[in-house]
Amino acid sequence: DAGVTQSPTHLIKTRGQQVTLRCSPKSGHDTVSWYQQALGQGPQFIFQYYEEEERQRGNFPDRFSGHQFPNYSSELNVNALLLGDSALYLCASSSLGSGNTIYFGEGSWLTVV
Amino acid sequence: GDSVTQMEGPVTLSEEAFLTINCTYTATGYPSLFWYVQYPGEGLQLLLKATKADDKGSNKGFEATYRKETTSFHLEKGSVQVSDSAVYFCALWDTGGFKTIFGAGTRLFVKA
């Protein structure tokens, strides 16, 4: 049973560029949440997707956008990258049956130079 | 809004020592509570959880009890191993916001 998978694992981008990160949820899960984890800090909630709609959003600017596909996989897009966007981006999946428990992927390390 | 506060690290212990990592929370209602662990270079793994007051979550020798009176969920282990070295995150489910809120994390170093 595959867990949450994310791609790419590592990437380096230049300021002003755009990036797309991808996530496939754990089998049987229909909800995907994205988190940003800066070095030495706890994960910060970006947004959550359910039934292909953004259900909840954290305190992140509109440069951060997302999408969920009919197969429940998801993308996170960040436009006009800033140096401060350098972080580990974590995808987590859940379902009604997981009892409010979210399960994380290994993350995508983004470095903005 | 809801929040989680956990003790600052790093915590450095010798192998076989007793571990306590303190965690307190602020929330409306009675949220589910979690401990996640993050090993170097990896994502977060669920360690244990508790869904109601007085519940005790346990896994791999770690335990935490949901204390409504003190709004706490302290993590304990009777005898730590070098392999327990990691960052530990306390978290709660925000019942009003469909999201999990995390503390800042506590780094644990265990020396042989």
C-alpha cells in the first residue's frame, strides 16, 4: 500500500521563477493538505483540497495556489519566487476514515537562489 | 485561534535515560492531539495520538496522555535509544478549520 508520494525531491529555482510541486495521496484518501516547513520550524498550513476545491487556506499570499485532480492527486504552484520561499514543502493526505489524522510524504526541498 | 506550545530544545540525553517533552495547547472544544517525529532529511511520521480526555496514546515505547484539566499532552519514554534522535512535534486538529496545527518542534539528541 503506497503512502503519500511527492515529487520532485529537491529542486533549485531562481528568484522570480515559478515552481510546481506534485503529490499523490495515500491509497483511500481523498483530502490533500500542503504545509511549508522552514528550517528549524514547525510545519505551517498553506491550504487543503477536497473534492477538487480549496476548502481551507492558511496565511499565505495568492502567489501560492493549488489544484486537485479527479484522482485526488494535487499540485502546489508558487509564482514569483522569493528567497524566503526556500523551505521543505510537505504534502499530507487524509480521509473521513482516518479520524482527523494526516499522513505526510517525504517532502520537496525547494531552494530559491 | 488554536495553538500548540512545546518545550524548546535541544534536549540532550544519554542512552537509557528517561525522556519528557512538554506540550500544552490552547483550543476551543476538545481537539484530537498528536505527536509526530521527523528524522533527519525526512518528512513527518505519526508517532501517536489521542482523541479524547484521559486517552493515552502509545507507540514504540513512547506514551502521552490527554490531560484536559491542564491542557497538556506531554511525551514520555522510559529509556531512550540513540535511534530516537530526531525532532518531535506536538500537534492538534483544529476542529473549526479542517487543519492540523503544529508546535515549533523539539530536537532530541541521544548520546551512546
